[in-house]
Amino acid sequence: MVDLTGFIKKGNINSKIFLGMSIEEVISLLDKDYERIGNMQSGYIQVAELRIGYFGTKVDEIALMYFDTDIEHLVVGEYGSCSISKKTQIHELVQVLNYNGVEWKSYKETDLDYFYIRAHNGVTSIFDLDSGMLNRISITG
């Protein structure tokens, strides 16, 4: 189970998977039920909604993919709890960030199909503007 609050605040998965670690270390932490897409030099490891991208031997992306799943993550904070899923709306995620004391800003990319919210630590939430749904929460580096 992924600690979404920890990921949003710290940019790592359960204080075990983080940017820059070796992809072999990640594989040793995972259940045997993962899919590797790509090759030994670049690609990603997919476990349910968790996608871990790598280039060379190092992790360069950690993402929770919502657009193609029915997964929900419970976020518990000082002001209560809520579920984050692909149906989460922009204002709901902003409330989660605010309630957890996470500084954030929205920004415009050249791709006008998505809306981006980036936390101070680089964790980015991406919403599809056609559907209004949460696409992913990720960090790259």
C-alpha cells in the first residue's frame, strides 16, 4: 500500500523507493508481480498503479497512475481524511495539499490538454482537461 501523503510531502514511496536509487534495489523491494517495460537501459517497472521509470541504472521517475485504474488512496491529515482517485477534482487535491501544509503552484506547459500542480518538492499532479480526471501524481529527476 502506497502512503500517498508521504509521497506528496517527501517525494518517495514509503521511505523506501526514491529518485536516484538503483533500479535493481527497487526490484529487490518489490513483490514478484511486476511488469518491466523497455530494456535494461531505459524503461519502467509497473506494479499495479505504481510506475517507476529508470534511465541507465537509476530511478528517474516515480508515478502513481490514476487514469487507467480504479485505485483509491486514502489521505489522512490534521483536518480529516479523503480519497484520491481518478475522479478527484482539482480543488479537492488543492485542499489535500493545503491541509497538509504543502506549498504548491500551478503552471502552464506547452501541452494544453493537461493542468499541472507542482509541490515545492517537485511532486507534480497532472489533470486531464478533457475529462477533468486526475491522470497521475509523479516526481521526476
